[in-house]
Amino acid sequence: MAMKKQYTYFEDVRQIRINDNDCTLQKIWAIGGQNGWYYGNWMWQLRGYLDELAGGPGLRRGRRHPSELVEGDYLDVWRVAVADKTGRRLLLQAEMKLPGEAWLEFTIKEDILVQTASFHAYGLAGKLYWYLMLPFHGFIFPGMIRKLI
């Protein structure tokens, strides 16, 4: 019988009121690649270089199209898991080398943008990784959500 992988779940959720839903949605659909991540790009680039050193894809893949996303597309160190423009939801799954599984999600609910970073941490290494990244999340994610609106 296969053993089920044990993990600890972590989440960083940010919410902000939107002035223009269509403009915000367009920015979400254009994130990454040549457009960058709107805030703290040097940190995203550093994370991409570290991922390449660890044998991951890094940022070298960019994105297939500058403003269109479909499920299965690569987006820098991410893979598009859900691209539902009508439902105003984009879910990205990390393909970088990590001690766990990570997702970054953007949803627009009425006039609120919800940005969620979630992580299934595997073992002690995964927990340490999450806590080491918290200061960077505290810098990047508030700035990124403000730039999206």
C-alpha cells in the first residue's frame, strides 16, 4: 500500500477593493514574462535564478503569449492550472524546486481582488522554507496586489 505524503498547509491571503474590474483582470492575465510581476521584480528574478541552480525551470521559459493564458501554459516558474477569465480566476501551480507544493491564485469577487499564496509543506524542510519566505511575502505580495488594481 502506498503511503500518503504528510504535509502542513500554509496560506497567505491578501484582499483589496478594486476600482476597475476589467483593468485589474487584464493586468492579472498579463502577469509575468516580459511584463514582470509588477512589484519586487528583482526578488522574482532572484528566486528564478535560485530555481535554475537547483535544477528547476527558473524564469527562462517566460510565457507563451503576452496577454492570453490557457490551462497548461507555462508562466515563468509556474504552470497555469486554472485560467477562467469569465469566472475571474487564475490559479498557478509552482514548478520550481520546492520542499512542497505551491500555488498562487488571483480571484475577483464582486469588487474585491483576492490574492492567495498557498503551500503544502513537506516535512521540516517545507516548514522552514515557508517561514524563510515570509519576510519576502510580506514585501512582495502587498505591493503586487496594489499594482494589480
